[in-house]
Amino acid sequence: MESELLNIFSENIGSTSQVAEYQANINFFDEIENFLLGSFDKNGKYTIPKQIAEELVKIKKIYSYAFGETAFCESENNFDKIGKIQFAVKMQQEGKNMIATLCVVQEISKANGIVKKNAITEIEQYSALNSPSFVNDCFERFNIHSKKEDGLEKKDYSQIDAQITLARLKYLAQKNLQLDKQEVEFKSLVDKKLALLAKYKFGKKIIGQYNEMLNREKNGKFMPGSKGYYRHLNSLLDKIVDEHKSELLLDTMFVAQWGKINSSATSKIKGEVIKDVLAENLVQTEKIEDKKEALDKKEALDKKESAPKVEIPKRDDKKSDFGHKPFGPHHHPHHIHGPHEFIVDKTTEYTSKNVGRADSIEHEADSSFVKIADTIDSEIKAEKLKKIDMNESSSIKSADSEVSSTKITEINSEHVEEENFIM
């Protein structure tokens, strides 16, 4: 499941640590840009995870052609972003046995296709005694079919048992979007490298070659404003610099500065891509959680609204004696509804973080909980009135008594309105 890949560009320009860091970062970008099913380790070795490899062995493949001791085939169905997955079956004889090795073939493109290289990764082997049926047997083992054999049935790739592979491609698509947002940083990287080259005689020669190729391809592979424009320019510049490597390595000052620019800039870009992908996943998770919370709130409100309604007797304010009697345990505004009172759980208070999460269910739930927050405020007001000195209230003049009665009526009226909302 591993394939050895030599670094394509600038493998020796910079200190050992700078080169290793820069190449690891470039490999990270290559994984994203080329939608690779595997990943590179710190030494540049490309590996496809075991779980994905097992899925790739099982998916249906269609035989294409043979060349020498190698047969080529491809997945029957297209996969998102990469189309059909390409395979090769290498066959060799060892003593009395034949060995067939199934490999995944993936193209790695740099500088928008100026340079291409295939990553050939072994994922499964089949060994048996050499016999006339060996090829058919290994094809059956690897789920390879001929075009004439089954008429090429068409199936949706999502129906194939390759969910881990699909998840990998979806994750790479997320990274791809974030990588595209780093064009300003890639432009800054290219500008710094060109500025450094301009200080050296050999550098000016490289810049001339770079501009010549850029002008030749400005309406093709390097069209300004196209997707990944400056990322591709960085790869193009690396390609040209690599061609002059033997001359550049003689200048230790240039090597040190070149390595520092490359490693620091690309490490920053890599960090931003990873951070943005994690942030996006967190946002998506929060949206799911908020939606669940809103649905739970709505369900709780629906249960309250469907409960038996309690009739609230209308009170004639003129006949009310609340202004003349102190509050007792059965006269507090919070207890006028007896066992059917609505208790507000303050953990469900409305919070501003829900603003703008626009879907109709969330909006409905949030609006309802604004009113519940108002209920809490009314209860606080009533609690303050409860502390009125009982003895002083009996000596209050009639004019003051009317004012007190008005205040109580207003608070009680608010509570009735809120109770009606809840019911």
C-alpha cells in the first residue's frame, strides 16, 4: 500500500530542515489539489490507508488493455472530483507460482499540468500455481470484468460499498476550497522569491526564463485570475529553479534565504488551511446542535400548548382588596394560578447566539423564548414588592393605596398576558 515518490522540485535547495518542511508542505498541497486517496509521510513516501485500499480491491473494475506483463483497468463508476479510478495488475512468475499485484494509479500534476507524475501504489496481491486459469482467477479475486462479459451495467457510485473513499474525497473537497482562499499568500511567496532572484546574476537568467514561459502560457495554463493561479506560478518557478540547481547550490547565502522563504510561507498557508477546515467543520457541527436544540424547545412548547387550559377568573380592579391587605402565602402574584403555574427554567433563556440562524423552526423557537425571558423579569419585579413592610402598608394613605393598587394591577396584568401566551 506504499509507493516511493522522489521529490520533483527543489529537493536540495535550503538547509536539511527547511527542505524537509517545504517539501512536506508542498506534498500536503498536492494531496488536496490532485484529490489523492492517500497521503505523504514526512519522508515523502505516499501511502493509501488500509481501509480505503480494501474498498478499492472490492469495487467493480472494467478491463481496458494489456501491455507486456501488465493489465490495465478502471472502476466501473465515476467518483466525485476524480472520475474513474485507474488500476494496473502486474504479473510475474516466481518458480512454479504466478503472482499478480493490484495497484492504484493516480496522477500527480504540478504547475497546472506542466509536470505530471504517476503514483503507483500496491494494494493487494494474489498468488497461485501457474495455470491457464490464473489470469481469470486473479481477475475474479480483484473483481475485474471484461466489457463483453456483463454489458457494462450502470450504477450510481454512491451505491458501491466505498464509503470511506467517498468520505476522503469529500474531506479533500473541503480542503480544496480553503486552499483556494490562500491565493494572496501564494502571491506574496512568489513575489519574495522573484525579489531574491533579482539580486543575483543567475537569478535574473531564471526570471527571464520564467517570464518567457509565463507569456507563452498566459492564455492557456497560466491565465491570470484562474483557479490556483499563484499556486501554479510557485510550482512553475520551482521547476525552473530546479533546472539550475547545480549552479544555485554554490551560493550558500542564496540557499539559506531561499529555504527560509519557502518553508516559512508554506507552513503559514498550511496552518491556515487546516485551521479553516476545522473551523468550517465546527460551524457545521454547531448548526446541527442548534437545530436539534431548537427542535427540542419547540417540542417542549408544543407540549405546554397542548396541556389543558386553566381559566383565569377576571377580577374587578375596583373591588380588589390587594391594595389593603399585605401579601400572604396565598396572595403572591406568582401563586394565583395554584398547581398549574408555569415554572420557567432559566437554563432555557433566550441568548443572542441564536440570532441569524435562519430556518423557520429555529426562528419560531427563539421568538417564543424571548417572551419567556420577559416572564422572568416580571417575576423579579413581584419578588421586590413582596419585601414591603407589612405593618407600614396598613398606615399608607388612601391616595398612596391607590398607587400601590395600580402597580400591583399592572404587574398582575402582565402576568396574565404571559400566562395566556403559554396556554
